[in-house]
Amino acid sequence: MRIEVTIAKTTPLPPGAMEALGSELTRRIGKHYPDSENHVLVRYAGSNNLSVMGGAREDKERISEILQETWESADDWFCASE
């Protein structure tokens, strides 16, 4: 599967957050889809969006849930370096 998360340019994130989010999503998605090679891309764009290519509708729904859980638990896995 190819997973692309876009974050609105108007959403300020600390340095390193995009890379950390991509790594954490890759780790969490890999737990649920261990037999598939997942490519996760996180980037800035005009709006927030989630695209899942190569997966079923149920896969997109589950990945959306994983993304929400990951975002909500950022305090647990992201350490901003200053």
C-alpha cells in the first residue's frame, strides 16, 4: 500500500514533526499490515488529507483510525528538539 498524509501548510508543526509522524505511522501501520510493504509519505499541502492507494475501503478506514490515534498520542512519541 502507498499511504500519503497531507497536512495543511497553515498548520504549524515543530521542527522534525513531519519526519517523526511518518516514522510513527509506518511503525503502527506495519503492526496491522505486517505482510505488506507500506510506503508512508507525510508532506505539507493545501489541506489535510489521507490517501490510501492499493488498499480496500476497509483498509483506508483502519488507517484513518491509526492516523487519528497517532496524532492524539503525539505527546507519547514525539520529542521536539530545540
